[in-house]
Amino acid sequence: MIHKLIEWSLKNRVIVIALALLLAAAGYWALLKTPIDAIPDLSDNQVIVFTDWAGRSPQEVEDQVTYPLVTNLQGLPGIRTVRASSAFSFSMINIIFEDNVDLYWARTRVLERLNLVTKQLPEGVTPTLGPDATGVGQVFWYSLESDSMNLRDLRTVQDWFVRYQLNSVPGVAEVASVGGYVQQYQIDVDPNKLRSYNLPLSMVVEAVEKSNNNVGGNVVEQSGQWAVVRGIGLVKSVEDVENIVIGSQNGTPIYVKNVANVKLGNAFRTGSLDKNGKEAVGGVVIARYGVNTLEVIEAVKKKIEELQSGLPKEVKLVPFYDRTGLINRATNTLEHALIEELILVTLAHIIFLAHFRSILIVTIPLPLAVLTSFLFMYFMGISSNLMSLAGIAIAIGVLVDAGIVVTENAFRFIELQKIDPKDRKRVWEVVLESTKLVGRPVFFSMAIIILAFIPVFALIGQEGKLFHPLAFTKTFAMAGSTIIAVSFWKMACSLQK
């Protein structure tokens, strides 16, 4: 079969060239469309469920929130395992699916099951899904800096303006706020004053809850127009909270300010952001699963430039972590390796063969091999990262061997048989004979290289694959299969000369 393929390629040189150009064009298109990142995504295919239950101990959270959720979620199709942890006021569940399960299909199934499980949870407890991102999704960090505003005010700007604006950028799964203090209306109730008015604490809580609300009414028709009747009750200042009526005594209203001290304060926090030895307020941009990280970062930067004009004059948005530099260095690895390989191959031919057309035969398939690799990567969902580009760089050195062997053997036959290069028919026959001689050895040498990577697929961990197939095993299998495909193109190109 190999001999027939070689002979067919020689007889149909135009078709071979056309197919090679078509393959190069498709590979170039895939090169532009393949997502780019610095590091491979080795995280599990998982969906995270967060649940808050304020003021509850870890044991209560475990018994009444975590346990019901785990027992109901573990029966979903495609699940490999379910992991859960309970902490003070907080529950987190990691539902890990098999690698062949689509992430958004898994999120839909989890959301459907949560709608049923919510009825079994305590009143007011609502589970929420984590962002559709991976463990390597943190692509951009920034901080808000100001000489006049405190950490609480900066956190307010971050939570109510910057975060929502950046979250609208395509490809961003979530913008998480870090550092600073969350502003709260704090009511410090004096128990002695409550006792003097003979009021329970529950009346204060109930009055504040009911007063912080807008009430809808009906409409009143006046002169052919409708006037909407409603009650505006949302709290906007400390004075609004102080003037909430708790009850009355002998016809005199009792306000919150009569029994408590109301002020603006800082919410309890469990972490902070330290930048250059100083506490700061910032945010983390998390990229969505499967997007082009470089494009997301560039879009975020453009959005930040637009945001800067809308921020207070004393506030500056300063990036302090950007994965763009790491991504560019990773992608330049392949470019440098390819250029160096082309230079070395060209020098070798100039020194030993001194034949210009043979240089083209060996060097042209190298970029074709790279483009073919990107075609495989695009359709297999592999991003351009350090691991995948390393696989291509390793394969480049092996690809050169086949072309050199075929070309050098053809030259040797022509020299031994003293063939006149102008006798095209005789050259055609000799090149066909020489290529058939080394065709099978070249083919099987490439096949052995591919087989050497097959055991990598068998590597597994205790609860799953040790190396994610999209980041490691498929990369080298793809590189090996590319070697086979390109070796045939090299044979065909060599026969054309």
C-alpha cells in the first residue's frame, strides 16, 4: 500500500500540491481560531455549588445543607465523584463529571436538581452555581487606588460599579472582589432601653425588615391620566434607619434611635488583599471555560480604559497581574524552535548536498506540519499552551529526518547510476525506485514513535486521569499522527523534483 501511495503521488503531482496548499490554508485558519493560553487546563470537569447560611456552625451546615445536597446530586448521570466541605456559615460542593461530559450540559443537570432539593433546605437558604470557569481561569488582577478614599469606599466602588462593568466583557465568567470592607448599616441595640420600653428584640428586627421595602399600590385616574400609587420605603441613609417606628407607648411612637445606636460600619471579613506591603482593594477577572484567554484579556484592558473616565477623579484602576506576557513567551517558543530548525536544516543541505530544490523539499513541510497540528488541536479542543507547543517543537526534529532520508537516497541513486538530470523520464524512474526503497522504513519508524506515546493514555490517578487528555496525552498523540501524515507529503514533494 505504501508503494502504491508513493507511485500515485508521483503520477498526480498537481493533486498532491493542491491538497498540500488546501491543508496549509485550513491549518492557518485553525491557527487563528485556536484558543491561546500559557498553561494547560489540568483541572477536573466539575461544577461547584456554593451555599450561604449566615451564623450557623459547621455541624449545622453539614447536617441541614451539605448532606441533603450531596445525597441528591450524586445520582446525576456522568458523575465521577462528589466532594463537599462545610465551614462556618458556608457550604461548598464539587460535583466532578467524566471528561467526556459537556460542561454546560452538566451545569444544566445540576441546576435542575437544585430546584428540587431547595425545598428540603432551611428557609432562606438558596444554593448557587459557581462560575463556568476552570482552575486556571484567573487571568487578570487589578487594584483600586486612591489617596483620599478609605478601603470601605473603594470596595463600594468595586462592588457596585467596576465589577459589573468588567463582568459584561465577552468571555468573562466572573469578576470577584478582593480586599477592603463591605459597607453595612449596623444597629447596636441597647438592652436596657429595650427593657425600659418593654419591647422584645424581635420587634426591632421585624420593624427594620418591613420598613426597608417598597410597597406597590394601584393607580388613580386624573384628567384622563393614570397616577401610580406606591410607597417608597428603601433605606438610603442612617437617618432613615433611625426613624423606623418600632411601636408606640401612650400614643407616642418609639423609633429605632430611641433604643439603639445606628451607624455605618464594616462587615465581618475572612480575607484581605496585600499589595506591596499595603492593604488594598481589587478584583480578579476569571475567564470562561474554553475561551481564547488572550482575546479576553485584551477586551478587559479596553474596558478598563473606558471605565477610567467614569470613576471618581481620585480613584485609579491599576492592573498588577496580566497573563499576556506569559502567553506571548509561551507562543514564541514554537516560533523560535521552528526558525532554528529551518536554519539548521538549510545549513545541513547547503554543506552536504548543495542543492537548492532539495532544501525546499525538506524545509517547506515543516511549517505545513505545524499548521496541520493546529488543525488537529482546533477540532480536538486543545489550546495553544506550553504543553501543546512543546509537543509540536519535539515533533519538528523528528519530521526533518524523514525528508532528509528520502531526499538523500534519491541523490545517491542518481549519482550511482549516473543519471542525466535533463533526462526527466529516467529521473522519474530512479526517484520512484529510491523512494520505494526507503518508504516502508520511514513509515514504520514514524509509526513506532507514535506507538511509544500510547502508554501515556494508560496513566491514571486514584480518582481519575493523572494527566488531562486535552493538555498532555492528546497533544503528543496529535503530534505523532501529524508526523505520519506529513511524511507522506514529504515523499510526494520529493518525487516532484
